[in-house]
Amino acid sequence: MEYTVQSLGKLAGVSTRTLRYYDEIELLKPARINSSGYRIYGQAEVDRLQQILFYRELGVNLERIKDIITAPTFHGADALKEHHVQLLNKRAQLDALIANVEKTIALNEGRISNMSNTEKFEGFKQQLIDENEQKYGKEIREKYGNEQVNKSNHKLKNMTQAEHDEVTRLGHEVTFALAEAFKTGDPAGEAAQKAAELHKQWLSYYWSEYSKEAHAGLAQMYVDDERFKAYYDDKQPGTAQFLRDAIRIYTGYRE
Amino acid sequence: MEYTVQSLGKLAGVSTRTLRYYDEIELLKPARINSSGYRIYGQAEVDRLQQILFYRELGVNLERIKDIITAPTFHGADALKEHHVQLLNKRAQLDALIANVEKTIALNEGRISNMSNTEKFEGFKQQLIDENEQKYGKEIREKYGNEQVNKSNHKLKNMTQAEHDEVTRLGHEVTFALAEAFKTGDPAGEAAQKAAELHKQWLSYYWSEYSKEAHAGLAQMYVDDERFKAYYDDKQPGTAQFLRDAIRIYTGYRE
DNA sequence: ATTGACCTTCACGCAACGTAAAGCTGTAGA
DNA sequence: TCTACAGCTTTACGTTGCGTGAAGGTCAAT
């Protein structure tokens, strides 16, 4: 089956402008251009568009979608499983929001007597910030100084929902890549270095400025600090140390 | 309890920039400005912000949110119930999307053998309907009752491609016949009555059950509502009113 | 008295399209 | 064969909802 802009748009529920735009930014090129200059799409493009829309639904920006699905390492089947996890997350968040609106209605009707202002905004954002601050904030401050953490908080505070989703997604990617790399056993190998790279990207959402030294220092902290260690070693003991080694090599700070 | 931009932002999970922007567009003004020019928000603003975020979550644009919640007819409690309905809809859509991704995974793994291209976009398409809902749904509901709109959505969702093509074709026919009839200037004439008849046929694709009263009511809405009026008056001003008159005669509801 | 985290007002930037404008193509009907 | 008219093209400016400095005032603590 072949599609023109209009028929594909109708099928997928997007505008023709959107398809032309996706062509323009090289996110989704038509299979071919016919003799009259019309864009003609085939089955491969239909499937690719589906993938694109999954990512878009999760709030990933188009530039990153392009990077992801054009990467040589991209594996459609894995991506779908990741979508599945993310969509379940999203549904959990939606459930929280529904609980919120139900509670607010109950409050209005006098069926319950009080509701804190904090509760009134539950479900709009994941409460990653507070959790992080409570669990690790204090000790990180003590050991590694206030400055970095403050800056980190500043960025987190001003993060949009989309960015927040993005950083969560990146976090999952790091975990996944790290688990894969761990199997190879080689922290200098390609897989491990890719994981370190992803970790840097993830980190740059928390730090206003990146430095290799700080990155390496953090990696050491992952090993020193029991909680961080537990987090990374959760499924595979030794992962925290493996990550530290990979990052040391990545940053060039080997001692 | 009083809040500054930052504390309110933190509470609600929005950036300080967002709050200043909402002030700028008069969507959410602070309760007062203190002696140093700082924005100070109180409880009323907290509650209003919650309402705003509910609407925003549902994809309503800020201009419309402003119109809705500043309208003299606005009733917070009713709005919350509407949010509840909409959020449940959204969850249903999300479930459809999750079903989609699960089915796609099953297809990839060979557990099922086929999946139509239409199915591959299920759960995305639903969004289009939601958007329509948000744009027009609420006002139509308010004015003309809930039932009709719900039924309309249901039919639209379950339409096959062929039916969809047919309804589109019929829509064009209506437009064409109406333009022809308009030239005669006579809403009781043969041409105009033919157009009204076509309009009824077209309508029956959206409504599960036709009634003359509802038909006449809709025709009146075409004149009352600016968006619909603009649609029909696009090429020939006065067409909306002409159609209403023709339908009134056709249905016998001359009031 | 100096940090440093608050706050303020401009003002430009950006993603992801929407929306004409101006013109070519393909085919169904007079 | 001519004429509509939907449907395709490119070009280009407009819009929404903020992000992101810059330049500077405020407040509490050191």
C-alpha cells in the first residue's frame, strides 16, 4: 500500500503540514517522490511514523526522536518495550491526578474536611525532586559541598514537565545501557563508554555546568555511598564499581 | 498562607517564568504586590492555579482557559466534575495506546500474525477527537445537552474508512448544494430543501438517532456560534442563516 | 559590608507546527 | 476539449508557551 501526504495523515491522525515538516527536518522522508513531485510513503514509513508518534506522545522532542530512531543501535522491538514501561508510568501519574480531582470534589462537597495545598497539586508532576533531596541531599551536601547541589536544585526547580519526562527517560536509558555493558565485563569497551556518555547527558540535566572532574568524583561517590551503591547494584552486584570505572576512563581521571 | 513566585512554583510544579507569564496574560494575577514589587499569592490564587493546571493538562490553550474560568457563569465545582470525566476519557485513550503497543510487540514477536495499518495508530487518533471535544465540546454540551455530543463522538470513533470517506463526500455535497440553493435566494425552494435533506443525511452519520427538533436546534446553533457561522459563511456571507431557514422549513420547526 | 538567594522588568529565542499565498497536477463532468 | 476543483507543491510569516540571559533592586545572614 502506498500513501500520499493526505492519506497517510488521515491514517495516522496528523496534518499534512506535519508530514511535510517531518520531511523537512529529515525525521520522516517519503519512500520516493513521484514524477509530479508528490511525496509517496510505503509500509516502512508507516511503521516509522508509528514509532515517532509513540515517542512524541511521551513528550520527547523531535530532534531527539530523530537521533534515537536513526541511531545504528536502534532496535524497534526494544523501543516498543520501553514505550510500554513509560506508558504504564504515565497511566500511574494520570491515576494520581484522577485521585486528586476526586479528592478536591469531595472537599468541595464537604465530604472531607481538609486538603493541603501540596495535595492539590499531586499528579501534575512526579515528586522526584523532593524525594531526591530528602534521601540524599543532606549527605551529598556534607561530602561534596553545597554549590553543586544548589545549582542542581535550581535546574530541577525550573524544569518543565517535558524536560522532567525526558530526564526520567534518560535515566532509564542509562540503567538499560549500563546493564548491557556490564555483561561485556569491559569498562573500556564500546558499550560501557556509551553508557558513560548517556550518564553524562543525564547528569547535564542536573548540573548547570559539566566538568570531567566532577563527573569522575560523582562516580567515586557511587561506590563510597551505600545508598547510591545499593541503587546501582540492585540487580547486579558490582555495577556501581563498573560504572565508576567506565566513567573514569570516559573522563580520563583514572586515579 | 502566602506565597512568592518561587514557593508557589515549587508547590505547583511550574517555573517562576510560567507564573510571571500567567500574570502578564492576566490568567493568574497575584493577590497583591508588596512594597518591594514582589508578587504575593494567597489561597484563592492557589486554587485558581490548580484549576488552570487541570485545564492545561487536558490540552486547553491558555487563552481559552482564561475565558472559561473568568466567565461569570463559571462554577468551580462543575468544572471539577468535567475534569473528572475528561481525565477518565484520557485514561481510556491511554489504555487504548497501551493496548496498541502491546499488540505491536506481539506482532513483532510473532505471537499474532497481522495488524492493519489503521490499528497501528489506534490510541493516537482518539486524540483528534479529544481535541475537537476541547475546542467545541464543552460549549456545545452546555447549550445543547450532553447526550448528543457523546453519541456523536461514539459514532465518529467507530467509523470505518469507507464510512469516513462517504461522510466526507456527503459533506462536500451539502456545501455544493447549499451554494447552489443560496443563489436562488429561496429557503423554501426545491434546491434549498434538497440541501436540507442532504444535510440530514450527513448528520445521521454523526447522530445515532435523528430528530427534527435536534436538527432545527443545530441549525440555530450554526447562526449563534461564531465558529460554525464562519464555516458556512466562508464563501458567501449569509449562508449560515440561509441554511438555518431552509432546515427550519424542512423540519417544520418554525418556532 | 559583602555574599548569595531572592525578586523585578525587558527582550530575544525556540519548537512544532498553523496558515495563507501562489502555482502545478490529475480527473470527473458539461 | 474545456473547466472545475480537490490535492499536490514550495515559500514564508505567525503563534503558543514558555526558556534563557541580561541588568539590576531586595533581604537575611555572615
